[in-house]
Amino acid sequence: MSCFKDRAEARKKWGRCLVRPQDKFPAVLAARQRLNSQLVFPVSRHPHHDRASSFILSAPMLEDLSFGKPISHFVDSPARLRNMISHLVTQSQLSFDTESNHDDSFLSMICLIQISSATENFMVDVSPLYDLIAQELGPIFSNPAILKIVHDSNDVQLLQRDFQIFCEATLNMQEVYHLFKPQPHPISYSSMVKELFHIELDKLGQCADWRIRPIPKTMMNYAVRDSEHLLHAWDKVKRALLTRKINLSTHVFHQSIQAVASMYRFPKRKSYASIFDRLKSSGKRPFLGDLIPEGKDKFSK
């Protein structure tokens, strides 16, 4: 199916957001205003670049994980966020993913952050916790003693853009998998899960409106499986590579660092001017247009 058909099918299955997060939470609105007014990302170099680049995988990060039936938590309050952090700081290996929405805004919006350990899965509802995300999660993502597994570096850059969170000790699973089974192109997450575990993922989840609250149970299941399967994939592939006597630090980590340590760059906006003008004239609400004062050229520097 095409992207548009997938989106239509996802909306038919789960519906769409009726109240935008930026209309409900002032912190989200302020963040979107700030982002939509920027043309250049304010940070040009990873603040921990030297330390991140010299990082070596430690023995705990290469240990086999002991998986049990995971407990899943929806984190939507400061108390639940703190409880999650108290668990995460005790871990040596984690996986993470994000779910974003691309409607109603020039830039996408992170709506959910999923983090998994071997025993627990967490889904962080971003909007009600917006002011706390960087403060509470930043130290986890920059902690060199905790290995973070991500499927590609896009999620890393979105955390940079929205929360000024800069990752250390983070492996790009596409790079790891390429060493395990060379691919002509970076493998997709769904293809990797199918090859490793013979599990077919519901691709409609990629096109769902992740601003919907409460999140439908089937959407929630899709989200939590993303980070959960990712950690299982890392553990399985890691064991195979270590059996082959492959030095993961040498062959994988430094390639991942190049992607993880690169800085977010705002996309060019001028080409989108006609699209937003057309949406505005049709009575729809292009979020960028809502934020620019009258008389100001929204695409000028």
C-alpha cells in the first residue's frame, strides 16, 4: 500500500486525534513555537563527542540478557516517570524507540518514547511530561554505563531536536545486523523482526495518529513491541557475533557513533510554502502558519 493508503487505513482502524497536544499543554505549544521559528539547529557538535567517540563496550553490556515475561507500564505522571528512572539506572542494556506524528505541523512531533529492559517495558506519554523529559531522561541517554540500542539514528536526532538529549553508548541496530547478515541496504525494523523471530508486525502502526488519547490497546501493543523486540534482536545477534569471535567494539560501535553523534539539521522549508498556503486557504490549520505573526515572512531568515 502507498503511504496515503496506509494512513487512511490506520485512521479507519484507530481514528485520529481530536484535541491537539499543543492546544492542551502549554509546554508543548511553547516547544512547537520555538522549533518552528528556528532555521538552524543551535548545537553544531555533540556536547559529549570526544567521550562518546572513545567509548568501549564494557563486559556487562555484552552479557546475555535474562528475559522474563515483561511488565508494561504507561508513564504519564511525574511519579511514574521517577519510578521508571529508578529501574532504568540499574540496567546495563536498554532499547528505545519513538512514535511521532506528522500531521498539522511542518516538523514531526514526538508523542511517545518506548524504552525496554529485559524485564520491563515503558511507554512515556510525552505531552503531559514535556518539561520533565530532558531533566529525567537526559542522564539515562547520556550515561556511558548504560548501553542503548536503537534501530536507526533518526530517533536519536529527534531526541536532540525536541529535548536537547544527546546520546552516548548507543548502538545502531542496522549496523549490528549488517555485520551479522550483510544487506545491500539498511534493513527495516519489520524485516529484521521477521527474519529473526518469524513475527509479522502490523505496519499500519507506523502511520497511526500517535496523538490519540487514550491510546487504543492495539496501538499500545504495537508501540511496546517495537522496543521489546529490538532488545531481543540485539541479544540474539550479539550472541551470534560473539560466537564468531567478532570484536563488536571495533566493527560496530565506531560506525554507530558516526550516525549517533551527528547533529540534527532542520529540513529546508521554502519548498513547503505553497503547501501550507494551500492548506490555510482551504480552511485547514497548518500549524506553522498559526505561529507566525502577521506580516512576517515565515520562511525568511
